[in-house]
Amino acid sequence: MARPAEGQAGTGAAARRRPVVVHVSSAHGPRDIRIRLKQCRSLKAAGYAVAFAVPCESDDGADGVEVLAVPPPRSRTERMLRTVWRVGRRAEARDPDVVHLHDPELMPLAWYFKLRRRRVILDVHEDAPGQILAKAWIRPGLRKPAAALVALMEQVTARLADAIVAATPAIARRFPAPKTALVQNFPIPGELDQPADDTPYEQRPPHVAYVGVITPPRGAREMVRAMAHVRPGLGARLHLAGAFCPSALEHELAREEGWRHVEACGTLSRPEVARLLSRARCGLVLFQAAPNHVDAQPNKLFEYMSAGIPVIASDFPLWRSLVEDVGAGILVDPENPLAIADAITWLLRHPREARKMGEAGRIAVGNRYNWAQEADRLVRLYAKILGPRAASPDARR
């Protein structure tokens, strides 16, 4: 269908066609928190027509975000070679004003869409070159050259793109400041508020929570091994909410002594995550000291704080400023199960102090670490790159 001319049916912002924004991912899911729940919904609320091209079986788009589904890939190779172009074609068919790319493997699409005279935003979630250095599926001798190649591609693509969205300050520093916007992955205000029937903190069961993909680099082995060393009289249980990656990891962990104190919950919905955290006594975020982790700002770290529970986190310099400086939890050596167990034990034995840590974290999220201010940065970036065609409050519906 041809685009209506600007101002065709009257005058003013309300008469203009709403700019079409298509977010594109080949590696994330249709309900990805950063992409769908935060960015897409915030842009829709700001008056844009928003679509999401993504691998999935189906999605009803009940939240007003149009889903442009492609078949899920059956392998990593298929994802990188076929799914990339499938989501690109679906995005192009929507006739977008802005194409917002969310994965490193989508960088060739930035070149394609610029040739098609579309505005392109490159969203950098992670330190991709640092990730490559820790990828087990890449041969050790190829990791440094591959990381260098990806870093070069990022810099070249960044010059081509209209804007770069960076998820952390460390990532933002790698790109040209004039066209880079820092949009951090902070929690949506109120999303993980405790249910009305919430049990008072001191009366909660001795549950320890982990929410997210369960992998060795994110401390899967250390978390399970720590549970074997938590004082047995405390009755502690570790609730793992997420998918095991690789899937064989679950069978490996099941052979650990600490597994008898673990409950694998599977992937939970957002309301189920809120319920889990409302009954937990603390949350774990124990990333190992890989190059792409030490300057990361994991979503789960702020979600635990938002839910009002203390965190036990890796003792990285950046995380000290996020956790220890506000009194929101305990930092430990993420490679030491005994240290992790000691932190769990202390929090379970000192519920009053633990509750105060949780309250400090919730206050920090309310004052500093929340999505509201990040959404405003994102909307202002769109207004900047679209100029007069940007959506306005008059165009909302």
C-alpha cells in the first residue's frame, strides 16, 4: 500500500502518517524484555507505529506491537545465514521509516537498509567482541581474529548508522559520542511490585532465586555447588527460573551434591517471576569474570533490587558502585562456591539486615535505576533522527 502524503488529510501532527518503526532480531524471542516490553511499548506510547520482526511461531500482538514472525531457526548456522535475511525481508515489507537492529549478526542489514534510504539504529546490548573471546563453540585460535573482525564491523557500521543505542556506559564509550544514546536496561517501574498477599520478608521461606538463562559463564555450576555448603539447618532452596543452555547442562548439574537443594522452575512469565521474587529471601547474579561481563549491567541485578530483595553479586568494580555503594547486597568471588554459600547463610540468618538491604535496593531503583528515564532518552533519540516526521502526543492512539 502506498504511503499517504504528509499532511494529505488535513493539517497538523494528527493528520500526518505515524512514522513506522520496525525492531529486528534474529537471536531474541518475541517477548524479549529489552526489545518488546521496554523499547517497543515505550515507542508505541509515544505515538509511533511499532512492529517487531523476530523468529517465532506466532504472536497475537495484544499489546499493540505488530509481530512480523519468521520460522525459528533450527541451528546457529541457519540463524546467521537464513534467519537474518528473513527478518530483514519482513521488516522491509512493512515499509519502515526506522529500522532498529538488535543483534551483531544483523549488521549487514544496516548497509542494505541505508541503500534503501531508511534510517537505521544499531542497538548494542553486549560487548560482542568480548563475548566472542569466551565462546566455547569457536576454536580458541580463531577467537581473537573473530573478535577483532566483529569490532571492526561494529565501528564501520556505526559510522553508517543514523544512531547507536548502547545498553551500558562501557559500551557507549566504544562508539562516536555525537550519535550514541545510552539506554540502560533498568526495570519498568512497578512491574515487579509485590502481590497484595505478599508474605512479610522475615516470614518468607528460605528461598534463593536466580532468573535468566542458566549457563556456565553466568555461574550455573558455582550456584549449585554453593547450595551443598549452605548450613543444612537453614533449609535453603535455590530456585532456578530459566532455560538451561546448553540443555545438557541440567543433567550435568543434577549430578552435583547441591542439586538436592535446587528446584528447576523452567522459563517463567513476567507475573510468575514477580511471584517468585516476592517469596525469595535473596537473588543471585554471579557472572564469571569474562571480558564481556565485568562491565555488564545485568537486567536481573536491577530486577532483584526492584523486587526489594538483597542481591548476592560478583565482586566486579562496576557492580560495587551499583550494589555495595547503595547497601543493596553482598559482593563475592563468583568462582568460589564457599564464599557464595557464606553470603546465603548470612542473609538467611540475619533477616532484619537482609530486609534493609532489599529496601535500599528498591529505593535505588525508584530514584536512579528505572526504565522511565531510559524510555525518555529513547524517544528523544527518535525525535532527533526523524526530525519533523517524529511522532507527537497529538498523534497517539
